Amino acid sequence: MLALIAAYAENRIIGKNGRIPWDLPADKHRFRDLTMGHVMVMGRRTYEEIGFPLPGRETIVVSGSNNFDGPHCTTVPSLGAALEQAAGRDVFVCGGAQLYREALPLADVLYLTEIHAAFDGDTQFPAFDTEDFVQTEQTVVAGALPCIFRTLRRKRMDYAQARAYVAGLTAQHGIVPGLGPMQDLLARLGNPQNRYPAVHIAGTNGKGSTLAMISSMLQAAGYRVGSYCSPAVFEERECWRVNGRMIPKEDYAMWMTRLRGVRRAMQENGQPGPTAFELETALAFCWMAQQNCDITVVECGMGGAEDATNVLSRTAVSVLTSIGMDHMKFLGDTIEAIARAKGGIIRRGVPVVLQGQNAAVEREIAAICCRQDSPLTVVRPEEIAVTRADAHGITLDYAGLRQLSVPLAGRFQADNAATAIAAVRSLREFSISEQAIRDGLEQTRWPGRMEQICDEPEIVIDGAHNPDAAQRLQQEAKRRWPQGELIEMVGVLADKDFTEVGRLLAPMAREIITVTPDNARALEAEQLVECLRQFCPRVTAADSVAQALELAKQAAAGRRPILAFGSLSWLHTLRRAVEGQQ
């Protein structure tokens, strides 16, 4: 909780020459009772008027010119630094107009004393939008200077309102690479991302599965683990988890309400407003700090160097999964350029784990590690022995560990599992036993990757939406259904290389049904038909996911498997449609 506590006169005066121009014993008693045992953040002139740290409270003074360090008192240069030092504890802010202006967007509660008199002064309490708050308490106090004690609490969006707010920002701004707004936003929030070590994951494909396995192994070792990934597959809140549990709707709404206020303040100050992804990333950092995580596992959204997640300062290991051609508009049009962008998460001296792959990618990452003096571990496919791979998962041997079971289908998950094992073994300050590795892998859950969601007919979904992922899916599909004759359901985004995805996967199909994902960047189903007909003659556009499912089931005739792939943004709808028929 962040609370402002202030007294002001009818003309909003709060000070004159650095001093309060009145003496109200009742207000002093209220101040003491409210703030006792908490952290007090004060402006320089406010602290100088008092002259000493308040008994029973930790005092943090915001001053760029004076130093008041001593017992129970620390000086910091900014409100953000004060909140960082408070480290999630309840904070009361008391100061001058500048400090109050900076704190108002963050305030959960205002404890205001309104004095029924006017005074001369040179400092006023800043105006604020009363529509953002609701009054919960009011006490009239008589005396020589009558006043009213008021308590106002910030109105919170509910979950639906918070989601609508984020959706509106997404529609307005889309993707905006760069770290400036994110750094400014987090500084105002007290840099919550600095309060825990993090495993940072970048790559084109396999990030989510690798994140899930690393998180599960750390949790099996007894640690409290926060995780953040994107986009959501089947449930909006699944991006934010602590020990596998999704963020409660109330917590999401509370933090997004606060972030909305900070975003407004940044814009009013002439700064760029953070994008929806930046707000949701900041929400992850704030919530995981609030949950007192021992360690977090964070997935890059798109790139690396300029991704909003690349503000982590306590990276414990940098992980790079399979890197391929994707997001070329933002990351570059060569595999080397994309590898350099992804490698931007590498920190000086911090261990790096790279999934073995394209030689050009390995050269680029090795060069970055050399410059950063970061030890590099490359997970070689030839070092991994897969002894089982079926619809229910895989079993593998790797790095001296035998018969490791992973309940994720797809031979490619062995590469991700080995990468995850190498990552947890690279952690210097965390102890991960062999049993924790085994248990964690066995307990891993990650939907939407070669996941069978129906037995009759056989329906498998996979989030392959770019050429690298499509190639992996092609290899897996050939192993699983060597006879081919698949019924495919496909929906993609317009900014992906859907022609190459089609070239890899459409020839395996007897018939294809296209859909339009529920996404602002979606490729229309009819346009996808035109593209895919060069690889498969029987392609039909569906008006909806429900219609696509019916067409696919008719084409399958109970004998042929149905493979649905492409953008994750429509697979959730398909899953719900299938579950509704079971």
C-alpha cells in the first residue's frame, strides 16, 4: 500500500517557507496513529522542519542536495528510489507539492485533513481527479481551527475493465520496441524487478515449454517461483504465475489500476506512454515482487535487446532456445541479425545456455558471450537420447541423467528439456537435486504444443506459426502420422511468413480448413486459402472456428487425424468448442 497523508487549508496551502502554517493537535495524533510502525517517505523541507526521524517509523528522505543518513533514516534522490528501498512494505508519503505530485498517481489511499481556514503560503497541495477516488471515512473535528479528517481510496477497475483497458491500448499502439518508457515506468514503481534473481529466456520457438520446465524443476526443489510469458494460450491470466497458480483477477485489476495512473502521469509529463505489453510486463514484475518470489523465470515477448523484459538487472542465467526467421520487421532480415537481437539479453559474466542449432546462430551468440565474458553452454542434439516419443510425452537421457519423463508430446521437446536442465544446473545460488529435476520434468504442464485434445476423432493442436516451428511440427507429424492424409485447420497472423509455413505443412494434408484468428493482426481466412492452394488443392475458408471444426470432422470421417495449428490466438477458441461437444 502507498498512502499520502497531508493537511491543507481552504486555499490548498500546505506550507510556507518550508513550514506548516498551523498547529493542530488532533491532526498530529491522527498522523502518529496512522503511520506508526510503517515507512515514512518525506521531502527534504518536511524532514528539516521536524528535525529528526519519527520514533517507531523508518524514515526515508527524498533529497538531491542534503544527506540525512542516520539511525532509522536514509536519504535517497527520488521517490522511485525510496519505494525501491521500502521493498514492498507499506509506505506513507508526507512532503511538499513536488513529492505529492509524483506520489499521487501511485497512491492507493489519501488521508487528508481539510482545514476550514485560509492561510498565506508558498506551497499548495496538488489538484487531483476526485473521480479516481471514493471517500470511505469522514470525521468532523471541532476546535479553534475546525477541520475534517477524510479517507479516500482509489477506485479500482474490475478485471473486465482492466482487460478492456489493455485491449484498447493494444489496438492503439501495437508493438513499439525500446526500453526507455519501460525503464521510466519501473523507476516510478520502485524497480520491483530488482528484488529477485531471474532466469531470462529468449528465442523464436520453445521458449514457453522451456520456461514451464525450468519453473517446475525450481518449484520441485522447494523454491517459490514466479513466471511470466506471453502470449496466453488458453486463459488470459496464465501469463502470470507463482508456483504454477495464475494471478487472481483481483490482483491483476489492482495492479493495472495503479499502472494506468502512472501511465497518465508519464504522458502529462511529456513522456511516451508505455504500451500494453510494457504495462503487463511491469505488472508481472510488481506482482512477483509482492509475492516474495525466490526466483522468477521470464520469457522475452519478441526480441531480446529491445524487448520490454530486458530491464532485468539480476539475471541468474540467460537462456536461448531455437532461433529462426520471425518478426523480421523489428529484428532484422537475416538469421545473424535476429540472433544478435535475441542475444541482447546476455549480461556480463552471467552464464548462458544455448540450444544447439544453426551454425550462424551459434557463432553470433558465442561472439556476444566472448565480449561479455559470459560462460556459454551449448546443448547439442547429439547429446540427447530419446527413448520414447508418443502422444503422451517423451522419455530421454541427457547429461548423465537417464529415463527422464516429460509429459509433453513432440520429439523437439527433448531439446527444450535438455536446455531447461542445463539452465537450472547453471544457477550458482540455487541447489537443484537430481530428484528435483526428475520430479519437475514429470510435473510440467504446457498446453498448445502437440497437445491431443480429443481422441475420437483424434484432434491435435500446436502453436506453430512461423517457419522454424512449422519445420519442427512437420518432422513430428511425419513421425506420428507417416501415412499423411491429415485434415488440417489453420489460422495465422498477417505479419508471419505464412507462405513458408504452408509450404512445409500443407502438402501433408488431404484437406485444409482456414480460419480468421480473433486478433487485430489476423490474416483473413480467404486470403490464406489463396496462399495454401498452391500446396494443397482442397482448401476451404470457414466463417468461424465452430464451423471449421464441423467441416474438419466431416472431412476426417472418423478415420483421419485432425491437426490444428498456427496462431495461439484461435486455438483457445477451438479447445473450448471441442470441450463443449464432449
